[in-house]
Amino acid sequence: MSQPLTPWQTVGPFFGVLLRHDDVVIAGPDVPGPRLRLRGVVRDGAGAPVPDAMLEFWQPDATGRWAHPEDPQDPPPPGFGGYGRGATDADGCFTLDSVRPGETPGPDGQTQAAHLLVGLFARGLFTRLVTRIYLGDASGLETDPILRRVPADRRATLIATLESDGRYVHDLYLQGPRETVFFDV
């Protein structure tokens, strides 16, 4: 007689237990460069907020220098770590405080427009999802070598909107007709 199989289950929800919801701060107020404030909501396929997602952000400093030993440029200024992690709140919201990222070198000597790299973990996912958030008023969006690889009708899922108060807003959709473009890395 065979043993019954263990039922299939998704991962989580557990991020709310392990992480507090606080603003993700990548660069404190003493780090040089224009300030960046980003807010958004992680949403499921039906558009409902995901209250227990975890986001990781990586970014260069205001001059395009990564806080990484393989970046051949001079290191970023003290106080700039280039990385932050946080959980969404009960309404699926996240916020990020930093400096506005600078343009960075890209493939084949091309320049990448100002962007954040984002890793997303949520219930029902077995691996992290990876995406980018570009700043909607950044120069070079039309020539960014990565953004150009995304079909034109899907690019808006990667571009944050600048609001009148100087903050950017960008929601991340896990599925559905407005699904964010996620990269296979």
C-alpha cells in the first residue's frame, strides 16, 4: 500500500512576521544627490493589495556608482549602501527613501536610464520576481538598452510616475492584464 502524498502548498504568508513595515531607506539625508521618494502598492491578479510581500531594492548613487566591489568606478559616498529591504503594510503599500539614481553603463557601452532594481517575494511564489522601476522623467528612457527589449505596449509597467508633490508612484502587479514585466535572470 502506498503512502499518501503530502499536499501541495504555496510559500508563506510569513513576511509580516519576519519584517516590520517601515520605509526602506537606502540613502540617508547626508548622502549627496537629489532626493527620491517612491511609493506604491503590490497587487495580485485581481488588483487586490498583497499585505505580506517583501521587496528588495538595489540602486546606484546619484552619480551612477554601485555600492559593489565589482563596480570599477570610485565607491559611492559614506552612508550610501545601495540596498534596502522591506515588507508591504496591511494595505500592500511600500515606500522608499533614497537619492535619485544616476545613469549607469549598460551592455555594449550604452547608457542605462535612471532606475531601481527590484526583487519581489510574495505568497504563492517559489522564487523571487525581478523587475526594474524607471523614473518617468529620466532622460534616456527611449534609448535604454534594457527597456528597449520590452515590447512597447508593456513598458509602462516599468515606469514610475512623478506626482505634483515631487514623489514617484508605481504599483507592481503580480498577474493579470496590468502585470508588471518581470525579467528572467
